[in-house]
Amino acid sequence: MAEERFRKYYVEWWKIRKSTIWGLVALVVLSSVLIFGGWWALRNDWFAPRDPSEVPPGAARIISFEGDVRITRAATRETIIVSRETFAAAGDTIQTQTDGKAVLQMVDGSVYTVRPNSSVVIRDNSSLFGGQNIRVALDDGQLNVRTEQQGENSQNVVEMLDSQTRLRPETDASFNADPRSRGGEIRISRGSVETTVGAQSTVITENEFAALSGGKLGAKEKLLTPPQLTAPANASQLTDPAGAGVTVTFNWQDSSSIAVLNYHLQVSRSSFFASDAILVDRGGLTSRDFRLAGMQPGTYYWRLKSTARSGQASDWSEPGRFSVVRGESSALIEVTEWTVERVGGTVHLVSGVTRPGLLVRTQGREVFAARDGTFRLQVSTPQAEVALEFLDDAEKKGLKVGDIVVGIDDFNVSRDKNWMMNYVYRTLDPREQVAIHLLQNDGSEKTVVIEASFKSTEERRKEAEKRRKAKREDPYKCVRINAEVMACRLETFVVERRFIDRMMEEATSAKKLILDLRGNGGGYVKMHQHLVGHFFDRDVKVGTWVTRRKSSDRIAKPQKRNAFNGELIVLTDSHSGSASEVFSRVIQLEKRGKIVGDATAGAVMTSISAGMVNSRGVPGYETLSFFGLSVTIGDLIMSDGNRLEKVGVIPDHLVGPNRAAVQGGHDPVLAFAAELFGAKITAEQAATYKFLKRSTEDEEDDDKADDDSDN
């Protein structure tokens, strides 16, 4: 065999094959291509996640929405809640709830508005061979359609019950469907449509109406338009000079030449006219005015529809809005540093400084003045003037800050009845007036009747979502009291681990820590166990979790990173629940620190939450109703063998705010804890840290709901 020879280059003492040189050159070239290609791809967002609002081919774009709007994807049967601009593909179902409305834009530029309590299916939204094919099915509710210029090969069709309606260019049409009565209505205010039922086609033109019933299209009629609202004027304000309520006279005029049989009036505290917010729901009115007495301060909405002698009913008019405000002002209320900032159009931001805690309200919007008295409120009105209310009529009735509430109506106020009062007043029997039984500063007893503020279930739900989001995005706050003492407030245990670690990283810079869990309703089990681990260098038994079938110990593992070895005080109150009180009791039992404040809630039983759905209709065109179920599945026995349920944690130092502290908005609990650590601060100074916050029963419910979700 011939000896194998290689061509070689000699570089000092290295001996390199020629093929190796070419290999290195190829590697450098390939690496350069990859690096440049990767840089170019990143610059052009090749690897960026797709924006869910990007519309795929053949999908309708949701260009705006309000309230609760849901989309059931045909491809996955997944139901999503619309929280940003997105799309609806062919086969998808769009459902709006009581407060929901969605506006869609199709490939041909036509605009579809899905009204509240409606269900719509996108059948087709394609562009092929120079034409567009739009086909939508209205299963329930109301759908408004507006078309513009269309191509010769384009068609825009709405299916409703047993009919198909083809819309012609430059047409405004409204469709109403009621699957329960199998009835529907078609209204044309501009342009024309061709409706086919069976084999019969009918052209409905501008300002015409036709009813659909029993699989047949009724005779065409002239369109009955909604009444025109005249008084009270939109965005107007009515003054209540005596505080006894205002009598409001509603006036309207016919906007159609068709003879009207009667009118239907609705007055509501909600712009969505939710059933639990409607004050007046009166049909069969024959005159064009209506008087309503005793309307208390607040913001109201009203609307009308009319019925012709033929039986045709108009659409609802656009809602009118007005406010009732108090005319008397208190000499004790001062407002300074007024500023008005124009945002755009008729929207302005009004701010100023007044007495801390006052409720500032106008046009249905309200905000409490902060502890420094500042407030900021958005106002939207076409009027030249607008009135702001600074609510303090409690003083006119003898109710003062620092008075002790001993009873509400027939309830004696006590912790074990808080949940019952919350359930009665917020769910079972909301009342416009509530009798408050007081023990005053001089020891005398007094009963006053106050007007209760009203919030619909939907408004409370939105506020709860906003609170939960705020807590999760900014769950803690730490301030340094002096060189040795740090105070940290943790809002909730429904947090990610990184927030706990960040808080403890700040806390470890001090020798003494005050951990404020007041108002913390609990949260995830794994999070409070993770926090426990930061205060021990060993495994700590939190307790024993007991269910019907088994029991298991819950152990907190030590956290080496950001471990805190200094002195500890935990602040609690009656709203410290679940995970907060378990954490506090572990610290107390292990003699790791002191508990200061008020007894905790005594609510630690473990629950699970299950989302549930009820489906009505034929497969593929269902109407879905969503609800939930929370079930208690276990209890926690602490390491001393005792339960916390309905008992709570009793602090080592029982400290609470007195009347003077409540009146001044001071924080004597934090000041007491700081003094135990040798940091002398007054209750007034402690309040400047803004750890003490106004809480509501709704907020307590928020944390309980979150807590149940992870146990």
C-alpha cells in the first residue's frame, strides 16, 4: 500500500493540514452568516411572539368593546374573555353579557355592532377572486350593521332564525332575534336589504320595518323611530336644596309621524341598565311626561322606546344622563388649590385639596380624598359648568368620626355577623336607607338614618378586578424608620415568589423588622410557607392539613438567600385572614417574634374553587352561562394541636386605634410596634408611611376568593 501523503503548512512548531485551513474558513463564514442573519431576524421581529390582536386572513377584527365580551373559538372550543383588540375567525361565536358591547370590522369594511346580551356566529368573512363574502348568524339579541361601497362580486348576509338577509351597499340595518319566541325584527334606517324566508324574497328599503314570526316575514311598515329625550337635558345636574330628594320630570317627544300607542320608560343607576340597578321600569305610558319624586343625590340614566298601534316597537333611545347633587354646603368643608386640566374634547381632570377622607363625587364618578386631602377626578360633560359634591351630610345628621357603630338596622354589630350583614345588604336585600345605631363620644346613644350608596353587581366586579390587579402588581412596600428598624407592608399572599424575595432583600438591610399584615386576607399556601422559611434556619412545621380521607404535615423549608435573623414584630387586625394568620401563629408558637394589633379573622379552612358552565342551544351555537363553586375540603391544625378557625390569632400586644386616632387618620399600632424596637415615632408620623388603608368587605372577599383558588 502506498504511503498516504498530506499537503502541509508549517507555522512555527504547528503542523496544519490544508483541509483544516479550509474548514476553519468555512466555519468563520458560516458563523458570520448565522450572526448576521440572527441580527437581521431580531431587528425585523421574526422571533417576537405574535400579537393576539393581529388579524389572520378571513377573520373579523374587533375594533372596540365595552364590558364583558366573550369569544368561543371554533377551532379549540376555548372561551376567552376579550381584554384587548382581537379577532373573530370563521366559526367563532361572540357573546356579550349585560354590560357588554363589541364592534367588528369585516374584510369589506362593513361594521357590525353586537349589542348587550347577544350571541353572534361568524359564518364567513373571506375575500376571494376580487369579491368579499360576509355571512353572520344572529342567534340571540341585537345586531346593528353598517355597510359602505361594495364590489360587484361581494355579498353581506345576516342569518336570523329562518331568514337570510342580504345587505346592499351603503345600508344601516338593525336585527333583533328572540329564540324563545322564535320572533325577530328587521329595521332599515338607510339603504335597503333583501330578505329571504323559504323561497320568498322581500326587499326592505330605507325607513321600513318588518317582523319575523313563525317562519314567516310580516308585512312591511314604516319604521318607528325611538322617542327624542328632551328633559332632563343630557349631562345636566339637578340640585337638592333641602336634602329631602328631588322631583324629576321626564319629558320626551315623538320623532316619527307614526301614531304611537304607548311608551316604555326605564330609569337606572347603571348605564348598562342592569336588572339590579333599574329604579323605574314602566310600560304602557300614554303621555309624554313622567314625574319621579324623592330622587337622592347620585347619577342616573334613562331611556325610552315607543310602540305603534300596529304593534311595532321601536329600538331603545340612546340613554340620557343626569345627576342630582346637594345644594347645601358645610362651613367646615374647605377646598383649595383648584386645578382643571383639559385632556381632550369635553374631558377634563379636576383636582384640589380638601379634608382627608371626604367623598368627592360627580357624574357617577367618585373618589375619596387622600390622607393629605388631595383628590383628582375625571369629568366629561358638554356643559359649561359642572358641580362636585363633597359628601359630609353625616355630620348634619349627627354622625361624627369616632362614634362607635353598635348596630345596623336589626343587626347588632359583631365579628361573627359581619359576613351575614355583607350578604344581606350587598346581595339579598340592598336598601336605599340604613338605620345606624351609635354610641357617641359623650356616652349617649343615637340612631340616624343615612342614604346608602349603590353599586351594581357588575360595578363591584370591575372594582374587585382592579383591586386584585393593583395588589398583584405592587404587593409590598418597605420604609426605613431609623438605622436599625425597617417596616414592610405585604398586601396579599396572592403573589409571585419573586415579590416575597424582593421584600426580604430590602428587609435584610435592617436589624429589626415590622411586618404589616393588616388587611391581608391571605392567598397561596406555598407563598406563606416560603415567607416563613426566610425567618428560620431549620425546617418548621406549619401545621397538619386534615381532610376526610387523610392528613399531612405542612413544612416550611429554610431560605438561605435573604434570610432574616433579626428581631421581628408582625402587625395584624380583624381583616388578617387565612395565610396571614397562619404565618402569624407560626411566628408566635415558635417564639420567633411578637404579634401586635387586633385578633385575626379566624378563617383558615382550605377550599377549592371550580369554574362551571351551563350550555343552552344546539351544538356549535350554544349560549354559555358561567358560574363558580367553592367547597371546603380541609382544616389546618397548628403545631400546638389547636385550630384557628373562628378563633384567630390573639396578639401578644392587643393594640387598636382609639377615637382620636380614627378622627385624625393616625396609626397608633405601627407607632406602638416601632416603640417596642426603640424607635420613638408618634401615631401622626406613623400615618405618613401610609400603611393604614381604608378597607371594605369587598376587598376581604377578593382575598378569600384568591386564597381558595390555590389551596
